[in-house]
Amino acid sequence: QIRPQLTEADRGRFVTVNTDNGEFEIDDDDLAGSLRAQERFGMDAPLFLIRAGFRAAYSMGVSDEDSRLENW
């Protein structure tokens, strides 16, 4: 529902999604977009942050391409 509304120019931008209704805010800055979403949807709205074109907004530790995974 969201992906068709995004363009190649949005790749890497942060998308804050209201999981109740699918509406979203998009911004280069994760905090700015999240704060705008809170203002728009309310403090109690269930929000989910993702990065356009990526599986997650952030990565922690090693990535899939990290050779250290071969030893695990």
C-alpha cells in the first residue's frame, strides 16, 4: 500500500507509518518525520519506522554481507 507511492528519489529516506490506517510521513531525518507523524496522528498512534528500499531503518552488529557470519 505504501511502496507504490514511493519513488526512486525516496530510497534511503525514513518512512514513519501509522499501522492503524497505513498513512505515513517521509523525511530524510528519522526524528523529524517521527515527530511530524506524532503531531499528525496523535501521541498514542501505533507508529512503525522503516527506511525506504531497505529491510530495516537501522542495522546493529553485522550485516548479511559481513564475512564474520561464515564462522557462526
